[in-house]
Amino acid sequence: MSEFIQSELRKALRPRQSTPNLALTKVPIDQNLSFELWTPRWVSKINNFTPLEIELIRRETPRITRILSKLTWLMGAICIGEDDWMVGDRQSVRDWDSVIEFVKVEGRCVNPIPTKVVYSPHSLIPIYDSDRKQEGIIPPQAWEICPSRWTIIFDDLVPVGKSFRLKQSEDFISVEIWTGKPTRREVRNGKIYVEYRDIYASTRK
């Protein structure tokens, strides 16, 4: 196949009825390609999701999984646990099944499914001493070079009788696919090292 992500995988299903608790988002793959994803809105009551919405998420999961597994195979995914602080030159995981196993353990999920994918473009980030308000007053102590990346947010599709519901707990787990290694360079001594940021399991806001 001449396409890395085939065209039939890039379009989301279109339900005949309204889906007020789902938002159709577009996620860039490169400057020319993108794919569509139905993303659940954060709701205060689990029962707000209709059977149609849950079924749509279920039917769409294999398509989204095929896309993300290809990106994982090509570039590798970075999986970091909530209590894992040795994250310097972390080795990437290139097998999607291994990513799912990580999410099951870290997120305590029964049936983890990707429900949100956020693309972040290349960026340069000044790093200041967190103990002092230095921004805009003196130069930063370091600069961080963040390559473009995809952050994958997982939820748990929990069986309830003959149906399912989204867990949507306060804690969730994310995995990132980077196009390169994020590096930080100290201004004072020029030291360069790998620094993965903001990819721990965290609290949904």
C-alpha cells in the first residue's frame, strides 16, 4: 500500500441520530493527512451517554486502534507510570499490545480504549526555577526542545449487564507517541539531556 494510513481509516462513522455527548475531532498525522475521532465529553453523570453513543464508540475503536498501532510501530510510544521517576532516556514501546497491557495495569482498566488523541506541534519551552518568579525578569535556566507528538488518553469501557458504560473516573492514563526525543539544554553549563514532560497518569480537570 502506498499510504501509511489508508483513506478508509481516516473517516469516522456518521450516526443517523444526534450524539450530544460526543465531539467529532480531527487529529493531524502530518501536514497533509488527518483522521477523525469521536471524543466523549466529560459528563457529571455516566448515564448521560446514550446507548447509541456507547455503541458508536465501540464500533469506532478498532479503526482508531489500527491507526494508533501503526504510529506506535513506526515511532514508538513512551509509557511512564505515575510513580516512575527514572524517565530520562526512556526506551519506546513499538508493540500496541504492550501499550494496552501498560494501560491496564497503570489505569486499573478492564477494557481500555483510546477516547482522545491530542496532537502537539514542535515547540521551544523556557524553563525557569519553580521556586522563584523569574519569567520575564531574567533569562531562563534552560531551554526545552519538544518535538511534535500525539498524546493518547484512555478510558475504560465497563460491561454493565448486556451493555457497557464509560468509567470516566477522576484518574486516567495517557501514553505519548513522539516524533523525536525531547531534550533540555542548561543555559549555565550547556548540559544536554533527554526530558520527557507531562506524561504521567494525572487527574482529569
